[in-house]
Amino acid sequence: MLFQQNHIPSLPAGETSANLEVERLALLKEVKKRNNALTIREKMTKTFALRRQEIVENQPSVQELQERWPALFQQEEINAEFLRITTLLLQSRFMASLDRQSSQLLQVIRNKGGVLREKTKDTIKVMDQSLDIDIRRECLLKCLIMYLDEDASCLIKEYQADQREEAKREFEKTTMAFFVTRESDALSRALDISIVIDGVEVLNELPSVACACAMMFGLIYALNLKYPEGLKYTFEAFQKIIMDIESKQMSRRVQNLSSKLQE
């Protein structure tokens, strides 16, 4: 069960669903205007309870939510919605915690031999060769997924620039993943990073894979989604180790990693 302090909050005093629906329709117009973040933030805050009721009780599709609440798929508003739900910062907390734990996490991964060492050797080699913090964070996250015995390629789908059409065809089959387009090799910065949920591209032009991880984690809360199949330990680690949310209860696999990080 995800931590959701304001799972379904009550409507603001003096407001009705009808009044807030008028605000939602006004918000659709505001999203189309430029340099309008403050007005969007105010209206998104005002309509928060209406949106949570709709999302949690009706469970609309991602496509429906894109049409009804397009601002919810903006990077700034994903951060804001996460704060409304949990009272915690999202992106800054995720990055700071990942960086703070990176040395110890890398040491834990390096210390484990056998199959994991073979799986992670190429990724660690890229990490050792790069001074780019975004590439280093990306490599660390890939190694974390592999350490938890899950498949990094299920979450991070990588394509070269001339494979864009192939990537778009893959969108339709995808439940939840990032699509990373690069010019060439693993050391090159991404040309584009997109998040796809239920076959729909919900966000693109993200600056890094680590940012995409934070945004997907935020969207899972904002859209009231389950963790993706086959990556439940990865997202549990994001939640309980990196974000430190409900960290007293962990699966054995994540608890094992957490204990090693504290040694």
C-alpha cells in the first residue's frame, strides 16, 4: 500500500463538486497559455480534492486523465501533486538521497560477486569512465535494479536516434517504462527521455534517467497506480530507501540492501 496522507481529501470549505468542475474547465484554458505556471498551480491546488476523488474512486485511464487534467503531466505539477499527497518534496529529495547514498550503494554492488558482477560490469565501466553526474546516476540506478534481481531493460528502454519509429511502435505494448533515445553509445547524453504509461507517452524531453525515475515515482502516486510488474522491488527501494517513506516495513530483499547500506 502506498503512503498517501491525503488519499481522498474532503472538498475545501464552501466548495462543491459543481464549482470545482467549473475551475477544472477554466484550468484547461490556462494550460494552453504561456508563462502561466502560477495560475495553473493555484487552480491545481484548488481542484486537488476533486481530482483525487475522481482518480481514486473512478480509476480513469491515463488517456482520460491527460484530457481532463493535462497539467498533471507537467514536471512542475507532478512535483506539486506529490507534495500535496505526501507533504514531501519529490525530485529534490530523490536526487539528494541518491547522491548521498551513491558511494555506499556502489560499494555494496561492487562487493557482490558471481552473476551480479558479470551483469553490472559494463554499466560500472561506463560509470567509471564518465564525469557526467546524470550518466553516473543512471548507471547507479541500473545497477540498483540488477542488484535487486530485476531487469533494468524493462524500465529503461534504450534506442538510437535512427530507431525512433521502432520505439514508437513499442509504446503501445508498454505498461510503464522510460524510452531513452541516444545519438550513439552509452556514454552519450540522451537526446530525449520519455515516460510511457499504459501505451501513452505522458512526458518527454526529460533531462536525465534519474529525473525520469523521480517523475515516474511521482506519477504512480498522482495517478494512484500500482508499481510495475517485475519491478516491485526497485520501486519499493525508491520508496523506502531513497525517499524514506514508510521505511519501517520492507520486503526481505529490500531490507537486506538497506542493512548493507548502513554497515
